Amino acid sequence: MTRAWFGPCPHCQGPLSYLEGVAGSTLSPSCPFCHAPVTVSRATFLMRDHSRPSQPRRSPAPPTKP
């Protein structure tokens, strides 16, 4: 049975899609961000999660005048 869920990488906290039971699944997938192995209990394929908008980037604060 195929199942998907979303969560962060336990190492770099990058947003991931965990796809369990799909073609290409392994028991030792690597994070697509930091390439560290991720421990899983079922054969899983990891993808970067682009389904949700990322945090907006802050613009740098204007310099203060002395």
C-alpha cells in the first residue's frame, strides 16, 4: 500500500515528502538537501517538499545613521 506524509529532515530540517511503498523506495533513503541517510521503518522515497510556500525571506534592515 502506498502512503505519503510530509515532515522535516531529522538532520537539516529541510521540508520533505516521505513516499512509502512507491517505485524506487529503499530502507535507507538519503535526504535530497543534506544527503545524510534518514532512518525509516518502511521502504521510502524522499523528495523535496515544494507543495507549501517557503518562509518569506526577510529584507536586510536599513543601515542606521550614527
